[in-house]
Amino acid sequence: MGYEHSDGRESGPLSDRLPTAVKILIAGGFGVGKTTLVGAVSETKPLRTEELLTEEGVAIDDLDGIETKTTTTVAMDFGRISINDDLVLYLFGTPGQDRFWFVWDELALGALGAVVLADTRRLADCFPSVDYFEKHGTPFIVAVNCFDGARQYQLDEVQQALSLDPDVPVLLCDARSRESGKKVLIAVLEHAMRSHRMEREAASSVTGQPSDPEGRG
């Protein structure tokens, strides 16, 4: 079974080049839509660790632009989606607030790649996620969640505003839409495969050993 590229092209099975189960992180700032995205694409009932926002958190949590938000993820969101008969993605949504960042290292273990969700009303909230994945060498893409009434930036504007490397993909999405979410996940898979292939080729050029095109070595 094939799959559809993020640009609409058809290709062969991803399972030819990827392990059967793949871990993907869904990251971004507070209230950006991580829980919504995981819930929209998951084919099973997603695991959520949401708690009600309290008065004690008012002085800590910035609700500018998301005043209607009433809950927050305190550990993670978890869901799964089958890309084809052989390939399953396990999705881990990270908590967005600084005080829950101690769980990030555990969630990131073994992740093939990551999606950084962005809200153009609060674009600076992406910087901690971008910095984290750049520091740890985790391939990531940026998906701009198109909130109603938010200014729609050009993708190159987002790339420049976040000081992203030119090879980091930036795309638009609707976190509420299953089809839009699937395109985001395929995009991060494609980007992660390219990144890991380039790493293997660079390593082989240093060691003199041929790279493994199937990713087994």
C-alpha cells in the first residue's frame, strides 16, 4: 500500500524504509492545539492528562489570545494512527508550560521526529520547542495552526521569524481536521527520513563504510 506525500504525490510504502512502529512528538506553546491535533488524528481514544486551570495559575499562564482555554496538559497526550497496514505512528503530545518541561526528556526518548505547532498570535511561544529539538538533533517541522481570526503569515515569514534553518519545512494546518493532521504527520516522516539518511551518508563518508539505504545499520 502506498501513501500520499504532503504535496499530493503518490509514493511507495513507507514501511520499506521505516520500522513498524514510529514515535512522533507533538510540541508547541501553551494552548496551540497539541491535544486537539492528537485527538483529531488518533484512531483510538486518546489518552489525555488535562487538568482545569486554577486561579493560582493565572499569574503564571499567559492566556493572551486564548482566553477561552480552561484546561491544560500536565503530562502528555497519547494517540496512535496507522499510516498503512505495516506502519503505525505513536503520537506523544508534550505539555506546553515551562513548569512541566521536566517530562520532555522522557517523552523525547526514541522519537523519530517532532511537529512544532505554531499560533501566529503567539509565535514566540514556539522558540522553546524549536530550541529543544535543535539542541537534541531531533528532526522537526513547524505546522502553523490556522486559528479563526488570526493573522495569516506567509510561510517564509514564519521561517524567518523563528530563525529556522532553510531545510526545516513549514506548512499550514487545521489541528481540528483529521486529513490536515495526517498531512502534517506524513510531512514530518518525510523530513525525518531525509535527515537520518543524510546523517548516515555523512557518517559513511567519514568512516569509509557504505551507508545502509534501508536504514538497518
